[in-house]
Amino acid sequence: MKKSEETSKKIIDTVIEMLKTNESITIKDICKKAYINIAAVNYHFGDKDTLITLAVQQIINELKEKVVLMAEQNFESTEDAIYQFVDLIYDFATEYSGALKYMLYSEPDSPGGKSLQPLFWDKKFIDFVFEKISSLTGVRDKAELMSKYMIIVSSFMFPLLCQYAFPPDSEYSMTNEDFKKQYLAQMVKILTT
């Protein structure tokens, strides 16, 4: 790998790591954490929004890859499959809370707001997900499939809100395994009815 590619990768990797917990990242923060100067960020990415958008796209692509790999597994039951998918989304929300806040709290027409679109408008991915949901639930109606998909994707919203609503040591915290199991069980009930 060339030095220029190594620097670009280092910058993106740094932003991805920072987006795990923080949605408000400055160029200064990035430079300090990556041990680079502002000129390097501008040279490789042009501006902060472009850099963060690329990092968020990588994060979303990672989630989509995990969904595809999981979908190739054999599950014991429909409930087990849905539980595993919702668990994946829940864990993703826990790991990348900063990136999700960046996407959710951005203006719809901003780079952050538009970064959610690949989860909903990537036709190949959506068709793949619809096929899997259909094979698990028997549902064929596209509107119902999209509704179920939106419920699965939105399953990260409550855990994300809990991060702010409850103290970290609360029985309803995102990190409480007992609560997580109960939450996932309820999501499965919603999705299988």
C-alpha cells in the first residue's frame, strides 16, 4: 500500500473509531487522534463532511455485509432468525451510537441525513432483505415487507434513546444483558405477528 493510501486509510479508520461514541467530530479532533495535520485531511478528503460521509458509508457497508452473511445461515426457526437479525442491529447501534446520532440528527439534505439512504434505497440490498424476510415469514406484500424491514432497522432507535434516558447502570441500559434479551424477545413478537 502506498504512503498516500496508508494515510487515507488511517484517517478513515480514526473517524470510524471516533464515530463509535461521538457524533460531533472536529477536524482538530481527527488530526489529534490520527497524529496528522489538517492539510492531510483536506488533501485526501477535501473537507470534514466528505470524510465523515465516507466513514459512515463504510460503517453502513459493514452492517450490510453482516446482514448478508447472517442471512446465509440456517436458523432453527423464524423466531430465531428474526432474533439474530434484531440482535445484530441492536449490537450495531451499541457499537456505533455516535455514527447513528450523526445520521439521525443531521438535516435530511445534509451529507449526514443522506447517509441513511443506502439502508433504504439500495435496490439490490432491499430486494435481498425482502426475499429473506419473505422466506422467513411467508409475507409477499411489498408494503408489509418494507414495514417489517423498517421495524427491524428502527429497532436500534430505542436502545439509542435509552443511552440518554437511563443511567449506564440502569436495569434498562443498552449494556444490561437481561434487558437486551427481553427487548429482543418483544421485537420478535412484533415482527412475527
